[in-house]
Amino acid sequence: MSPKHPALLRVALLVTLLSSAPLLLAADSAGAAPSALPPLPPALNIPKPGPVTAAPYAPQPILSGGVVVPLFPPNSPYLKQEKLKEAEVYNMNGAAPGRIASIVAIHNPSIEFHAGNRALNTGTVVIVVAGGGHNTLNVGGEGADFVPFFANYGINTVILRNRLRRDGYNAKTDAVYDAQQAIKVVRAYAEAWKIDPKKIGIMGFSAGAELATPAGISWAEFDEKNNVPGNPFAAISSRPDFIGVVYPGPTPFTAPRGPNATADWKAPAIPRDAPPSFIVCAGWGDRGHAIWANEWFTAMLNAGIPNVEMHIYARGRHPGDTPFAGDPPSTGGLTNRGGIALGTWQDRYIEWMRDLGFLGKPGVETLAAKDVTANLMRPVPGSGGGGGRRGGQGATAAPGAAPVSPGAPSPK
């Protein structure tokens, strides 16, 4: 450029410097260490067991806002006094800080109440009984997850913490008593919790279903046994208004096998006013649990119990089982199981509850209750007293079906 134009020369130099500035800055910073990210804060509000004191152990809520009520008074003969002060043990989910996977060492069984959306309140309560093979209580995926799910439908949730076989308790007596007492306690506090005492159900998963199913047929015996002076729950019925049976363990209609088999075993009697059941399981991939599910369904169907619904899905495995090649993980609870149909079972459950009137307004008699009353007035199946509604309710029971007992008093 000609020196005769110094102004133009200065402009050209300035443009050159500006265009190369990013490169110069990059070069200058290339050797410098990047600034360190600030450290992440620790997880907060992580649930933890209560302290060990001289008093009976006080169970703590596993979710914010939970109201925890022990099932039995400290001097109850159902409790082991030498264990009553021991604290529960929480097993945390390693992948999700603050999330409980399971609980063990449960010696003071309890319930944890969570109200649903008050604007949508149906008055319905589901007592959720987690599985875990009677070795752990998987209150994360088969308990806590259902609180927000049910709340969206105006349903209240109760998480049961029952005693476990691994801690020295009998799964067929101690744990079942916990489930039956839970129904009594929830019904006793119906007014305080703004729930409908005639819309209280119980839903069990795997080993938890081994508590829910006997609770659905043996409430009269439990109530009579506990109708003693000084029991504040003596006049409260432990009959559930509906039952959820999810990939169940053996039900009361599973004949003892192996060394426990006896030639004189008989299936228990089914009350005429047994509540409706919703049953779900994977089929071939979870064959053993599907057979147990079908035993419960068949017994209820043969007894003429109305509104029993079962879904056996083609694909799926029991939670924790090794999945087949090419299958999604075998998870439980509300997980979608990799998108297979079994992952939508909870939608069928909500549909069933809506069909039977459990999602209506509190205080309004449900269709389920009306059908229970009507069933008490029909001839006993197999008695030759007519065909029943649509010709099905009075049909002859299949050979070997469980006997049908007279109805028990209505819940109080």
C-alpha cells in the first residue's frame, strides 16, 4: 500500500489485528488449566431410622409428610418385647441418593398415611404391602412410588411396614395379622383422615400378596379373636373393600407341597361377601406366580364372587429375576419394564377401580358394595338354586373348589 495514504494503512493494520485476536487469545489460554467446577452439595433430607431409646422404637416416615401409626400398643401380645426397642434398618438405593430400597428389622409394625389430592379426594385408600420374599420389605418401588401416583386420582395411600420371616416372624400369622390390623387402624381413623370407611382396600406385591389374600377371606376370625375388653379397635372391621393381587406368592388356595403336604388339606372357606379382586401377573416368564394368581382367581370365580378381574400378560419376568435374552429388565412396581404391555398394568387397575365406583365421591355407595350385597341374596353356587345374574353367579362350582361360607357382618 502506498505510503501516500497513511490513513488507509492504519485502518488495514487495525483490521488485521482484530481478526487475529481470537487466535491470539486461544493461544494464550491453551496452556492454562480450566477453572474447576464448584463441588456438588450432598443429598439432603435423606430418610433415616429413628434413634434407639428406652422406649419402644418409633418408626419414622419414609416420605415427607407421612403420618406414622404403630399397629399395636407396646404391651400387645402380638409383639416381641425383647425386640421392641430395636431400630429398623434402611437399605438405600445406591443409584438414587435419599431413596429407600427396602427396610428390615421391623419389630414395631406400623402404617404410614399419605393423603391424596384433596381437590380430587375420592375417600378411597389403598394399603400397599411391598414384596421382598419375606426377607426384605421393598417399600421403595412397591410402596413409596405409589403415593404420588395414587394422589393424581384422589386416592389416599397407606404404606404398611409388616414384620418379616428373616427377623424371626411367621409370614402366615404375624405378617398377616399386621395386614389385618392395618385395615382396622385405617378404618378407625377414617374421619380424622377424611376417608371413606367403606372404600378401604389392600394391594400386595409378591410376598405382600401373601398377606393381602388371606386378609380378604379371614377377617371374621381375626375380628372375633381381637374382640376383647380394652381393645380400642375391637368394634372395627378388618374386612377390606377391595384387594389388589400383584404377581403373588402362594395364596390360601395353594395346596401344601413337599414335606408340608398333607392328604387331608382343604381349601379355606370363602365368605359370600368376599371383596372384589384385581389380579395381575406375567405369564410364561413368571409361570409360578401366574399359577398362584390363577388359583386365587379360580377360587373366587367358582365361589361366585363378583367383579374379580385378572390380567396375565404374555411377556414379563418377576421382579429381580434374570431376564431372558433380548427382554427388558425384570423390574417391578410402576416401572414400564422397557415398554412391554405388563408395564401398563397400573392403568388397568385404575380402570377397574373406576368401574366399581372407587373413584367417585366419598360417602356414595360403590357398585362393588352393591354387588356384594346382591351376592349375599343369591343362591349359593352349586346349591341348585337358580342361575344367578346372567346365568353365571349360581353355576355349579368346579370339583375341588373352596367352600362358600355365610357372609360376615358389614364393616363398621
